[in-house]
Amino acid sequence: MLYAIIGQDTPDSLERRLAARPEHLARLEALRDAGRLLLAGPFPAIDGPDPGPAGFTGSLIVAEFPSLEAAQAWADADPYRAAGVYREVTVRPFKRVLP
């Protein structure tokens, strides 16, 4: 089943985000390579593709996991959690309708 993982950033976490990004992306690439990643990306803090020093307000990941518990465990082990980038993470079942 698909699950949406929504991380909300702590204020002023851009430096921590950039430092933890390689490890974070490696985990996403592993999901992609396994055919389990539908989409992933950050929420820019301003209306534009490169927010510069304004940074980001969080991220969205939609991926396939065998259960809600497995998705939650994966989210809890994210390097952004360990680095203090995310102040809160929500994991919810997701039903893809389109495309």
C-alpha cells in the first residue's frame, strides 16, 4: 500500500537539512531503485523552485510499504529526524487515483 510521509521542518533548519541531505537522498534512491517510490520533494518556504536562504517548510514522500507500521519505522529512521530538521512527521495511508 502507498503511504504519504509529511515532514514539517523546525524553524531555521536549512543548514541541518543541507548537511543531512546526502543520507536522506540515499534512502529515497533505495526506495526508487526498489520500485517503491511514487514521489518525493520539499516544500519551498517561498513561491519558487529555489527558495535560497528562505529554505523549506517540510517535505512530502509517497512510497509503498507493507504496512503503516513499516512506513512509520522508515520515517522515524530518516536522517532529517536525527538531524533535527523535522519537528513533526505524519504518516498516512494514501490512495492514488490519478494519473
